[in-house]
Amino acid sequence: MTELLQLRDISKRFGGVKALKGIDLSIPEGTIYGLIGPNGAGKTTLFNIITGMYTADTGTRVLRGQALPLNLKPYEIVIRGIARTFQNIRLFHYMSALENIMVGCHRHSGIGLFATLFNTANARTEEASIRARAFELLDYVGLPRSCASRLANELSYGDQRRLEIARALATRPSLLALDEPAAGMNPTETEALRVLLTRIRDDGITVLLIEHDVKLMMSLCDRLAVLDFGELIAEGEPAAIRQDPRVIAAYLGGEA
Ligand SMILES: Nc1ncnc2c1ncn2[C@@H]1O[C@H](COP(=O)(O)OP(=O)(O)OP(=O)(O)O)[C@@H](O)[C@H]1O
């Protein structure tokens, strides 16, 4: 399996708290990869380092063989191919669903300020192709066309989560990073999420997620990394993780 993202010796300290202690991790291309562990284990910190929200104190990140310097800003990480969603949905609430997706598509737009301001023929053609791509993504994540013109904050919770995924996909990432995507979802929405994430993986986009729903993670993920007190205590396929004594002691208890 080809490695998409390699992390080496990633550490992060907040004052006296060692949130991450020299994490080595490789995410293989074409997998759904899960981060699990008890509260305070360091999952969010690692996720935020991968997506550029936090700067690690030590370590290296390599995406498809290209170094991602630790001081890159979140938007620079997006440009290099890692897009994310947030635990607390962060859509542009007073823009339509379609416009939210179009914002993501603009990262690939080659049209400059002059063309945009003067609405040149090139700008109009580009705008039309961005709109068409946004409609494709709306369909892809399973949102009905009737959602396109509705304000993002008028959509149901599950649909807003789908819209966030569509906006992230619009940046054409090689790694889609999802922070607790099933939080607050009902069982029907969770099942639909599982189908969508499997499809995204099958279409060639690697998926990284943090999620507290252990049953979902065990059945959805191809591989899991387990953190505890800032250390990686286990890594592998769910079947092996479920039986790992350290994981059972630290996290799974009777849940596996
Ligand atoms: N911004 C911060 N400032 C200070 N301490 C922090 C900060 N972020 C995280 N920590 C501390 O770092 C440790 C790891 O926290 P982190 O949020 O990464 O864990 P987590 O595994 O995501 O937990 P949870 O499942 O509860 O979200 C904890 O001790 C936490 O209190």
C-alpha cells in the first residue's frame, strides 16, 4: 500500500501538558483511517496538526512524498490537498448551499481579479463551469437539487454535514479529514454517512476521521490508530485493534 501521509515524531505541548509525545503514523492511500482514544488522548490535537490549525513543536509531515513544513497555514494545507470539516459545523450560513460549494471550487479557478471584476467572457465561462461542478457535488453527497438555492442554515443538521463534505470535496483533496462527522446524527443519518464515506474512499479519496461512535469506527474504518495520554498505543485493522489488550484496558473496556 502506498503511504499518502507520513507523520514522524510529532509532539505538541500546551504549557505543562504533553498533548502528543513523538507520534509516528502513516496513512495509506485509499483507506478510511480512524483516530480513536479516550477523552484528552490527543486526537483533536493530532487532527489539528495534520490540517494546519496547530503547529507541532517537533516532527515532520510528508504528503505524497512532499514535505509539508510545520508552519504552513490551514489554507496552504488545503492547497496541498488536505481538506477538512469541523466538529461544530462551519458553513457560510447566509449563503445558499450551492454558493457554499462554489467557494470550495474557487480554489481551482484560474480566473484573476481583473477578469472577475469586469465579468469577461473567460470569467463567465469559468463561473458556469464552477456552478456545474457545484451541482455535481450536491448530487454526489446526496443533497436534492431543491437544496441548491436554500440558505445553508435552513438545511437539516444531517444535510448541513453533507454540505460541509461537499464544500471540502470541491477543493479536490487527496485527504478528506472529518472531525466527528456523525456527532448529533440520528441512526438513519449515520448510516447514510457510512455509505457516503465508503463511496468517497472507493472513488480514490483517502478519508481521515475522529469519531466517538466506536461501533461505527470498527465497521467503517480500514485502519485505526489508538491514542492514549498523547501516545500511539496501537495501529492496525479494526479486528486486531478490538483484541489488543492495551486498547481494551485504555479505551474499549466492554464496548468492543
Ligand atoms: N488549546 C489547548 N490549550 C491547552 N491544553 C489543550 C489545548 N488543546 C488540548 N489541550 C490538552 O491536550 C490534551 C489532549 O487534548 P485533545 O483535545 O487533543 O484530546 P482528544 O483526544 O481530542 O479529547 P476529546 O475526545 O475529549 O475531544 C488534553 O489534556 C487537553 O486538555
